[in-house]
Amino acid sequence: MIRLENISVEYRLKSERVQALRNVTLRLREGSFEAIMGPSGSGKTTLIQLIAGLLTPTAGEVIVSGENLSLLDDEKISVFRNRTIGFVFQFFNLPNYYTALDNAALPLVFAGVDESTRRTRARALLTEFGLGERLDHKPDQLSGGEAQRVAIARALINNPKIILADEPTGNLDRDTGLHVMELLQRINRERGVTVLMVTHDEKAAAFAQRTIRIEKGELA
């Protein structure tokens, strides 16, 4: 499902050359649930950005769901990302001028799906996640756990093959974070969606089938 072959990423910070990743080779099988752990600045976010096609490696190849991302232009990358990948973020990234229903449906707008279908699919998913009574609430009217469930629904709405979750419990209390992890685990097991999660939390990482550790741009 995901292959990184001899990946290196370098960039300049003022007059300094910084190597974010060094010769990383990694394979993630389809339907797996994997966690990436490492200290701040170790290259975790860079790894996620590469897989999402948001960053081009200095050297090496990134192959996701059979596509060599370095061979795709910006338009094709955008289409690929919308169809293949769902994102879950630490701070939810839900525009407050949209309701929960409209936030969950947003990727379908970019996919060109008609409004009636968008709202029907979003309503069904949010109801499945226990938010059937909160459809018309805006993000600042939701608890942290509710907001993250809306974000997960948004990530799933386009039936992606992969969910990339960046610190999905980082802004939640322990019990709420546990419920979010149980939901991600259920999505992985019942829907077969590949989940790759960046986390600092050992308890969150315990939900994954494998923990990948990275330090100073190299796999530990």
C-alpha cells in the first residue's frame, strides 16, 4: 500500500542545511494500523507529508496505492489525495462557519458530488459515530471528542484507502482520547482502511499493530 524507497529530505534553514530524513526505506501493508513515534524534530511530520504528496523528497521514491507520487503533477496529486487519503489532525481543522454536517461533507464538494448525496452520506456517517443530534452544531459548540469524531467522519467521507492521523489525541483528555483511538481501531478493522498515525502517546500507539520509531531523520 505504501512504499518509501531510500528517501532523503533536505532543506535550508538560513545558511544551514538541514536533513529531515536520511535514507529511509519503509513498507506499510494494506489494511494495517501503524504508529510513528519519535521526539520533536525527528522527521515524523515530514514522513506524513511525503505520503500525502505534500512534500517531494530530495532523493528516493514514494509509492502510495500503486502511484509514484514524484511522477504526478500538482493537479493529479490533488485528485489522488482527495480520492485516496483522509486526514485527521490534532486541532481538528474544522472551519467554524460550517456545521458538523457541512464539515464532514466538505471533501465531497471537491470531488464534485451533488449536495443531496453529500448531505445524505455525511448524515449517515455522523449518526454512526453518535453525532446524529449534533448535525447542525458548529465546531465551537462541540466538545473536543465530538469535534474529533466530526474530523474522522470528514476523513472517511470519500471512502479513502488510507487515513493519516497527526496526533489525533493530542488535544483531548485521556478518556476522550481513548474513545477516539477505539473509533480509529474500529474503522481499521471493520472497513479495512490503512491507518498511519503520528503520536507522542504510548497508550495511543498501543492500539496500532506496529510502532515505527524515528530519531534524527532515521528509523530507529
